[in-house]
Amino acid sequence: MASLNVGNLGNLGEYLREQRRNAQLSLRQLADAAGVSNPYLSQIERGLRKPSAEVLQQVAKALRISAETLYVRAGILDAERDRDDVETRAVLLADPSLNERQKQVLLQIYESFRKENGFGADADADAADDGEARAQDATAGDAAGGADSIPGPEPRTTGGSDAGPRRTAG
């Protein structure tokens, strides 16, 4: 088993216990609401287990608190990381109206825009993800009422016309 930073986990556990008590939930009620087992949640609160980001997100949702706060307390995120970026990602992941594939596509698009603007955390990630995200973006745009409904960079074309791609009836 990998060595755990007990200080961080203890801090996380104490914080979770405090938030659970503030929400007036029993350990069992929170475990049920978050979709984790009662013993597992108890071990997290006592600092004996390091939960995954997914489990932390479920717990945060059940407590109606920021998942980012739990990520920082668990040592998953650096406290100095760009908060806007983290909050945007957390909001996308927590949106119940989107399915998992849609969430991942939106995150890929978001990251590609951040890279394009010089803010990407993974500036040297492979370009295949960007191409896939743009292709899915175009598909999502068509399904949502036209490719122009999602703002973003204009497609690159070769030739002298700035008119862009033309559609023909038929």
C-alpha cells in the first residue's frame, strides 16, 4: 500500500466530520447519500483511507459543499492551483443534466481553449485529444441547433476566401 500523508487525511477526515455534523447527518445517512459504504466513510473520517476524487465528489455533493475544498484537503489539488479552472471543472462534473460522455467532451473542449490561450495545465498534451474534442464539439453544435451556437475558434481554411465552408442544399 502506498504511504499516505496522514496529516492531510486527518485534516480531511476532521473536516468531513465537521461538515457532516453541521449538515445534521449521521455517518450512515451521509454514506447512503454519497453512495459509499458506512465503514469506508468512517475510515475516511478517521484518516485511515485516502478516497478517490470521484468519492470525494460524491461526498461533497451529498454535503452540498465544494468538491474543490475536499480535493485540496485530501492533497489531490495544490491549494495554489488556479481556482477558476478548478471551479469550472467541478461545475461541469456536477451538472446532473449532462451524461458522463458530455461532461468529458466539455472538459476536453475547455482544456483546449485554455491551452490555446496559454493557460492549459497540460500544455504539452497530445494534439489527438484536441482534434477529437473539436470533432465532437462540431457534432454537439449541430445537435444543439447549429455549429455556430458554440463559440470558439474559426475553422482554418486554405484558399483566399474568408467565407468559410459552404453548405449545399440537397
